[in-house]
Amino acid sequence: MNLGERAQVPIVSFSATSPSLQPPKFFVQTAQTDDTEVGVIAAIVKAFQWNQVVIIYEDSEYGNGIVPYLSNALQDINAHVAYKSLIPVSADEDFTLKELYKMMTMQTRVFIAHLSHSLGAKFFLKAKAIGMMSEGYVWIITSGLMDFLPSMNSHVVEAMQGVLGVKPLIPKTSHLESLRLQKTIFDPVNPGYKSADMVSIFDVWAYDTMWALAMAAEQVGSHYPEASYQDTTADLNSSDPFNLPISKTGPKLLKAILTTRFKGLSGMFHLVGGKLYPTSYKILNVVGNGEKEVAVWTQAHGFKRVRHNTSDKFDSTPKEEFNSNIIWPGKSRVLPRGWEVPVRGKRLKVAVAVRPGFEEYLNVMKDSRTGVVHFSGYYIDVFKSVMAALPYAVPYDFFHFEKPDGSCAGSYNDLVNQVFLQKYDAAIGDITITGNRSNYVDFTLPFAEGGVVRIVPITYEDDNNMWTFLKPMKKELWLTSIAFFFVTGLAVWILEHRISSAFRGPPSHHLGMIFYFPFSTLVFAHRERIVSNLARLVVVVWMFVVLILNSTYTASLSSRLTVQRLRPAIADVKELIRKGHSVGCYQGSFVCDILRGVGFEDSKIKMYRFPEDYEEALSIGSKSGNISALFDVVPYSKLFLAKYCDKYTIVGPTYRTEGFAFVFPKGSPLVADVSQAVINLTENGEMLDIQQKWSVGDPTCNGPDSIVTSVSVSLQGFKGLFAITGTITSSCVLIFIVIYVTKNRSSLQQILNSRSTVWSKIKEIGRHFDQRDLSSHPSTMARDPQFKYPKAEVAEIVSSSQSVDLSNSNLMVLSLPMNILSTHSNNIALPNIPTNATSSNSTVLAPILPEESNTAIDVTDRLQQQCCDAQLES
């Protein structure tokens, strides 16, 4: 590459496949690099759902170049590389056997080999000899080794039976068949091979490379026939072989090669960045004396199955499609699981976290004579049932997580850390799944419910409290109701003030009516006649609201006074923090971390180990230096309340957690199968049987029949009701204001156009609004028993036939029936009442006289009232 760069001559290679090369400008790779095949290898691992693999590669530029790319591709599909085995090119048999035995003791059974053909042949012969080519193993080889399979010894091919390999896809064409027939190179050691089997991918790349070079040279030669080298000071006779002249046609030839595109034996010949553009790959299975194509993989479409020399797209279950066409090592057609418990490996060390005081869940008994430790309880039975449900046998031993002196060896986080450090192979107990722990270990699916609850002492409600009548409704509902009482009274006053005498009078009378009227509706004691239709609508809706509020209040108050209820001493976490109360949790539990997270100080968090300890602390209370509430996980809280449910209760929400699960080291292949077994035991009811055996499913409580926290009625349930009445009330007031402004537009405009101050204008508008509306419907006026006309002038009564000057603005004309006037003529000190008038009506003119004004008003009121009553009767 360096020589070509100096002379500016293209260096073309059809065999350099290492992706670690950093080629200069004049180096061209007409072969696919090894990093292009890591995608298909990762796709195979993903399709069969193997989560652990071992990478085997030789210590050379060829071997080292692919490892970073392969590791990244496997990481992208969440496949863990359990081990990387580096095999020297000159490795002897002892080194190879040592590595193979080491890999045999591992759980992983999926091996990816990237070896040269010479080293690979020796490697697989040894693997066959020690039994690593038997059923349950998976071997995947890269194209460099797979391409040389036809040229290998028959003993090597026999040892590689069941191996999967990948190779670039070469289309079957007549040109390819012609090339096979022309080849006459035979392996003298294996004369039985046919010439057709000896065409490798490198032969095809070499053939296409020569064509591309010829086409480029032909193109450059026809356009640039001049001298090939530039004039330089290089001494061609120098003994220095690196003192080279610079080619004039080299850059042009390089450009022609890079732009050459044609359909060759390997497919479309196309260079991108000086490298051959990657094509599809085929997956091969070593069967018999050769290989069998089982699938085709493309970057864009994934896998395609092969049937009768045709390819069609895979279904959504490529795993089953693969397995039906593959013969695995040991001549097995059963899909390998990808891992096994090694025969030569150790038994699983299972750490047991024991919480004292709850023997139903986990109990440890040590025989004083023999020293043998016996484990029992719900967690032990669940673990044994899960391991027995696995489709294979897994030997294990239980180990109590404790110090040599018998004390606890640490917190749950310490136990998880021991699994992370591989001091234990698994851990069981009341170990809750948390995000922080998941960074270091793998959890199975939970086998017990999660959640953290708050346990507090309970006391009976005091029904003799002087403020008991306020408790049925919450403060916000009380305030909202009072506000709507005032708003409704104000709205009715606005709507009735101008037309109803009941809502008129001095200012003190107005204010009293605004508050009195809506509150009188509570007992339906209001007697004021409602005249306006808008006011009637407001009152009808408000009466419905009052009915609902009254019924709710009565029912809640009756319940409080007749049913004895239990209530928690402190029902809110914020109240505990605000008042500085101490709270308790189990020592070493993650619950203590939750309490710190919600705002409790470390000095306010008390840790206990035995249930009797925190029961005593709860009974004494925080005032004596103990605790006001206990926080614990749901399963243990149920057992605790089963013993003390007459003294304590669960209040508040349940803090969601993921439950209890089994712990395994990161990347353990047991996690998936154990999780599946947990699901199966739950579905077939065996998990429920274990719960009933240990009485941990639903512990019984012999305390009070009902532990109910009294709940006052909140505003939330009445928001809709208040929204309806508020909308109707505001709409009616708005309609009234529009009508008022429209009818009195001229008067209001005159006030607004005056040159008085703003405050004077407001007072003037108020005085105008305070005036009685005389333009209301007569029947509306008549129904008002307190209605009085403004002061009228006392006048003489003349017959309707007489001419009266009505231009005097101080006169008021009443048209009354004659019989009414005749009936009251003796009580009215007015002259000239015609008793023999033939007309049924008379006109009354009333000029004011100061000494007779009050009498005139009363007489006029009585006459008007009787007149209207007579009209209504007729």
C-alpha cells in the first residue's frame, strides 16, 4: 500500500478482508471485508434467542480485525459475550485442548469461530475428540473458514458436522459454471474432490477484479496514450528499491477503477470508498460431505428461506423456519437451548436472605448435633418448584446469608452485591426488584406481589366534639356553598329589585334580603313573591342545589352520629414530616431509602429487625421517642395486621414496587427459563397451592369487623352541580342587564355624557337603577300586594265624558270601574262623584295637595288593587 501511494499506482487486492486496515488513497479492496458479515451472525443469534456466546479468534491481523465489530453487533441485540478465546497461529495441541476444556466448563454452548482454514481444521478435530461437537452445542464459523470447507480433509469435514457457516451469496449463472469447468486445479492429497467444488469466493472476486482492471485500463489507455511516468529526479539506477517514479496514468486508472460498474460473477461489481459494496449472505449447514444452503440474509429484508432453488421472504417466525432445515451437531434436529449446566461445573450456590419473625415465608433451623441447616417456608417451596419445573436438572445448595457468629451478613443491597461479585450463583428471599439493583444483577419475573404500605395506630372517632356538625363536608365545599348562597341572593335581588316591593326599601333592607332569601331556601321558608321569570328560573335551579346539599349533609351527619368508626391517628405522610414524627422500617430494607426520598430525615427513621420491636414502638408512639407509623412491604404488612389488626391499620396509597424475585448474576442464562417456570406455576395454580399451604395468600384478621376511615364530602363531586347553577344564574343576570340597558338607553346615555365625575356618574346610574320600573306588565304589578304607585296628586273625579287636560305632568290618570268608585265614594273626600253616570268607567285626576298627599296615596292603592282584582275575575 505504501509503495503504491509513493508511485501513485493503484494497488488492488481481492484477498485483503481485514476491516482493521486503514488503506491510503491508492489502495482498493475488491473483496468484502469481514465486518460486513457480523450482521448476519448477529441475526442468527437473535433469531434463535441465544443470549450468551463465546468468540474464538486467532491471534493475527485477520483474526483481530473482526472482534470489535462482532462484539458491537452482539451487544446491539442484547447478546452477552461470555468469553473471548484468543488462539495463537502457532498454538500446539496442549494449548488448544486447554482452551476447549475451559470453554466446556462454561454454561454457554454457542461458539463463534473466526479462524483461518489451517488453524480451524486442527481446532475442530480437537473439539470433536473431547465431545464438544455433540448435541446441545452450537458452532458458527465465518466465511474465511467456510469458503475452504470443500478443500479440507474428509476427517475435518466429518468433525464439523452440524456447523453453521456464512458466505457471500454468489448468483448461479452460466458464466460461473463455465469457470468451474475450466478449473483444472486438484488437491493431490484429496483427488476425490470434483473441480466444481473448488471454486471459492476468492476465485470469483479475482475473476471480477481482473475484468474491472481490464475495463479501467482499456478506458484509460484509449484516452491517455502518452508517457506513463512524469519526469522526476528519481534515479532509476539507484539501489534503493523505494526510490520510485510517479505515474501519470495511476490517478486516472484509480478513478476509472472506482467508477467501474458491471455485473460480474459475484453480482454487481460496485466500489464504495475503495471497498467492494457488500452483497447478500447465505447461511450454510455442514452436512455429509459438503454444505447445504438453508437460508439467505440481506441487510434490507433479513432472512429468506430456500426452497427448490428459489428464495421467498421469511414469515414472522424465522426461528421455526431455520430449525426445520438445520441438522445440529450430534445429528440432532432439536434446537439447542444455547446453554447447559456444565457436567464438570460446580453446584449452584444459592444465598438465602432470612427475615426473622415471619417463619411462614422463610425459616432457618440449624441442627445443634449435626450442624446441618434446614430451610423451609414459602420462598423455599416456590424456588424448589420452579427449579423442578425446568426442562433440565440444575443442582443447587442453599447457604444462609450470615456471618460466622450467626448474625446477619448485611443488607439486601449487600446480598445483591455478593451475587454481582459471583460469590453466590443466585439469591432468594424477600428481595425486591429495584432500578439500582438491576444495574448489577438480573431478576426473574416476580413471584410475590410488591408495594410498600403505611401502618399506623387507629383510634375511634369522637362523635361528641362540639364541631362535629361541620365534619360531613370539607372546608372547600363549605366555602363554595356559602359563596353561591351570596351570589344567588345577589342575583335574585338584581332581578327583582325594580319590579317587586319585597326587594325594595332602605339599603339595610336590601342587604338583609340578599343574605336572608337564599338561606331561607334551606328550610323552604321563603315567602317573598318572585315576579320576574328570570328570577324564577334562578330560584328553581338553586332549590335543586339546596335539595342535593341538604340530603348529602343529612346522610353524612347521620352516618357519623349512628355508626362507630375507626380512624388512623395520622393519615397523611406530609403531616408526619411537617410535625417531625418518627417512622419505622425493617433494618436493611430498601423501604428506608424510599423514606429518605420522600423527605424524612435520617434521625426520624427508626430501623427494627423483629416485628415485636416495631409493634411496641408503634404502641408507645412518637412522643416517647418511638414511631408514629411503620412502612413495610405488602406481604409482611398483611401478616403483621393479622396479629394486630385491632390496633393498627393500613392507610394512604400503596407505593408501587415490582415485587419479590430471584436474583442471578448479570447475563445468567437461567433467568429466562426460571421466569418462564414462574409464569407456568402461576397459571396452573401451583403457586396458589403453596400460598395456601403456608397461609400467606390472604391472612385472616380477628379484629373489628370494619376499619373504615371517615371521609368528608369533598367539592369534587359537586363541581358539576355548581357549574350548572352558576352558568344559569350568570346567564339570567346578563340577560336582565341587556334588557335594562336597551330599555333605558337614552337615560343612561345622558348620564354618561354629562360632565360630572366618574363617581357621580356611578351614583346617578345607581339611583336610576333603584327607581321602580313602571313599565312592567300590569298583571305583574297587580299580583304584588305591596305595590304602590309613586305619590299621586289628589284630584276630583270627573266623568269620562268630560274633557281633561292631560298635558299636566303632575296628573296621573286611572281608568277605574264605576261601581268601584261608587262603592268607595263615602270614604274619599273628593267632590263631584257622579252617581248616575251611565258610563261604566270614570277618569280620576289627582293633583297634589300637601295636607292630603298621604290619604291620596292610600286611596289610590286601594282603588287600583280592587280594580285589578275585578279585571282578573272578569
